[in-house]
Amino acid sequence: MGICISLLKTQGIYIVYAHQINFALISFIFFGALNLFGQSEQSNEMKEIHSDGQIDTLYFEFKPIHVTAYPLNNTNLNVPLAVSSIGKKHFQYGQKQSALNEALLSVPGLFAMNAENFSQDLRVAIRGFGARAPFGIRGIRILVDGIPETTPDGQAQVDNIDLGFISRAEVFRGSSSALFGNASGGMINLISELPSHTSFYEAGLTAGQFGYQKVQFKTSNTIKNLSYVVHASHNQNIGYRKHSNMKNYILNGKAQLKIDPLSSIRFHVSVANSPTANDPGSLNIDQVKADPRQARDVNVKYQAGESVSQNRLSMVYERQVIQTGNLLINFPLRAAVR
């Protein structure tokens, strides 16, 4: 123990304190202050400009990411949940755009399987929730532009979601049922592309091994108070194994009508038709050694697979109620018909 004398200035008056303090605590405070001081000096040095006029490349400021799926529009650092934001490049640049897991690989705590088996559908697990689902996605709520893809029984499928139409995603990890409903494991909010202010056309062709082909077309424009974006695609794949071929056609569209500066109406259209998605089944070790590309004989005999046709029309009326500083409160009304 020792005596510590402190000098405090408040409202122009100096006050002297003398009190006992542990030497271990003194050393902790002293060396901790040195570390903080060193970090402060390093931070200031990183911001310095070199003699040639160039800014030190060690210093970089990240732009804030605004989370829109949370009830209050806020930055990801202020949201009291574990959230990851995924940008457009993870969905549309250098990807096959055949399964959602291509863009979600970098999300911590998220695991995806069955990406290449289109008849069993993609299975997603967040922190273990959803790992026991026999097919599809359970325990995780899926939203597209705020419209639920998860059915009331908790099951969700992503057959009608084309990655070429998605520009951003927000992944909430952990129990979120109090905020989003049936979301014991988390929530994935997919945000489609915004309409372009000028006329825009884009066409793409992707080809790969085992008969993989994807053709897509996208157009967008703004005419006075009406703006829209439409994306159509055709995807087919023969597959590595026999009896694993698939084929689908997907059409997604979004139109927004600005009623006044504070309110707008959005229409969303989704049409998905997957006439073929065969299931090759599982093999034992002897069958794999003999021919890893063969299909299970029972699956071939009974033509195991699925055929999906899904149409959805939804409308969202949104009105801005309050906007003060960084606080923005909207009042949305949503309706969907499948």
C-alpha cells in the first residue's frame, strides 16, 4: 500500500486528494496509460501526410454500413445483434449464381450444404440452428425486400431467388424471434437491386463443366415517378453424377411508384418454374470406388427428384413518419399472394 496524491481541477478550483492505493494498481494504471498513449501516437502518425503530399496508406476509414432489416435504421455497430452485411460483388461478380451459399461463405457461424443437389434444396444453418432440417431451411427467417419467404410453419426455400437480382444481404446471427417472428437461429434479409435512373440493359452468359449454362437479362429505367427493374434467367446443369440434371426459369421484377415526397408503393413479382431437378441419391464406399459418377439404382428406378412452380405478387406501401437527424421511421404495409 502507498499514498497517492491527486490534483483535480473543477470549475476553476484546484482540489488536492490524498488517499491510499495499491502499488499493483498503480503499475497497472501507469503501464496501461503508456499503451494507450502509444496507440494514440501511432493513430496520429497513421493520419500524417508524407512530404510528397501522399496520405499514409496504413490509415483507412471504412464507410458506415446501414442495417435496414432492423426495426430502426442504424449502423451495424449500433445494432444490438451479431450482423454481417454482404455487398453486390459477393453475389454477381465472379460467381456461378446458382446457389445462395456462394455469397454467404464469408459469414461467420453460417454453414450451408446441398448446394449442388437442386432437388433437396439448399440447407442453411446459423450457429447450429437449421442443421437438423431434412430439407430446405428451418429455424432461419428469409426475407426478400422485407417480404417473408419463410412460410408460417417455419420452412423456407430459395428456388425463386436469383442471385443476379440481389445486390445486398444482411445476416442476423442468434435468436431473433422477438424481432422477426419465426427466427430462432437468425434471419437473412436479401435486398434486390435498385432501379436505375436512366435506361439500362444487361445480358450475361455463363458456362462451365458438366453442362452448366446460365443465360440472364436485366433491364431498368425511371419514367417520371415510376421506376422499375426486371431480371430474367434460365439455368440448366447436367451435373457431375448421373440423374442429377436440373433446369429452371426465373423472372423477378420490382416497380416503385412515388406518390409524394413521403410515401411510395412498391410492387414485386416473382415467377419461378423448375420442371426438372433430379436426385442421384447416396452411394456407399464400394459404389464410389467402382464409379463415383453413378446414381443410386433406386433413385433412377423411381425417378427421384422434384418439380417446382411458384408465383408471387406482393405490394408494399411505405410512408415516412418521422425524420429527425439520424432517426428515420417508416410505416410499411405489406401484402403478398402466392
